[in-house]
Amino acid sequence: MLPFTAHARLMTGVLAGALCVLPALAQQATEPVRAAAQALLEAETSGLAGDLRITVGEMDANNRLPPCAELQAFFPAGARAWGQTNVGVRCESPVTWTVYLPARVEVHTDYLVLARPLRPGQIVGLADLRRVNGDLAALPANTLTDPAQAIGHHARIAVAAGAPLRADHLRLPPAVRQGQTVQVVSSGPGFRVSSEGRAINGAAEGEPVRVRMPGGQVISGIARAGGVVEVGF
């Protein structure tokens, strides 16, 4: 039998070792958090055309967060499933905490570039355009993807050959007119919210537009055909 002092030292060592192991056992695993963020991005991009490539950054493996039984992923204010973004993951039970993971959504598809320089006032023809394939999410939001969106329209400004063709390069008919009552639409995984407002400025399809809502607040969105303004949620 060990002497009392030796036995006490042994038990103290065992208890200390157990206390060192407990935090590791109680630590939040990283994969479920990353998977929740991945699932949100996949749901949000399910309707997009093109070759989708989603990358989600890793959660800190040395986190001190307690394990979570109910994870809920969400987009922070101003974030969306497009390009370089962030996804929040919130623990709802049995404790509450929130982490944010960096992510990137690439949408590889065909878009239009100029086959030759464009002059102000020039009418765009098929010979002025060519298609290339690349990450649409890395380009301006109003980059055109269909020749029908450009052919027959006048150029507003000079644009160099090889440049991606954008809606604001052309004199396009307005999708939204100043003062028009518009349908403001926000959507996300499993929901779609629609309300009415009044456009503060006119905009062609794909261009930014500001809308005054009935309560007086002003929001910004993207003009779409038929008097619709798309607002990121």
C-alpha cells in the first residue's frame, strides 16, 4: 500500500489529468458547424445556372465552445451567397453562441465580352460580342450573359475590346422608372417576402435602384424586369 502522501499525490495527478481532458471532450466539433454553413449556401444557390463551386472555411479547431445540439446557419446583414462572403452559425440549444465562417461561392458560366472596341453611340451587333467562361461572381453584378440583352442597343460610353459587357455600358430601356410603384422581393432558403415601394431613381435591368418603403425607410436593390426590385436578405 502506498504511503498517504504518495497516494494523495497520485490522486491529485489523476484528477488534474481528468480536468485537462474534460474541456477537450466538451469542445464543439468543427465539422457540424462547417456542414451547417455549407447546407445554407447550397440551398441558397440551388436555382443558379452554371457550375457552382462552394468553399467554406474551417472553424477554429481550438475553440472553447460547449457542444451544441441545435445549429442554425444564417447570413449576416449585407452578406449573400455570391462571391466572397461570410456565414454565421448560431447555437440554439442547450447553450447559445455564434461563430462566423468565411466562404466563397463561384458561379462558372458563359458571359459576354467585347470582340472589338465599342464607341459611344454605336449600335451593338453580334460581331461585336463573344462568349467566355469564367466566375460570374467575381464580375460586376450587371455583367451581361445573353447576346439578346445587348444586340440592337446603343453604347453609352467607349469600352475596350476584351472587357466584360455590362448593362451600364448600354442605353437599355428602364426596367424601373423613377416614381414607379415597384414590387420589392426578398428571398432565401424556404421563404419569399414581397412588398410594395416607390422607386427613387430609374434603372435598367441589373442596375441598382433605391426604393422608398411605405414606412419612409429607403432600401437599395437590383432592378429586374416587370418593375421588380430584388433585395438581398
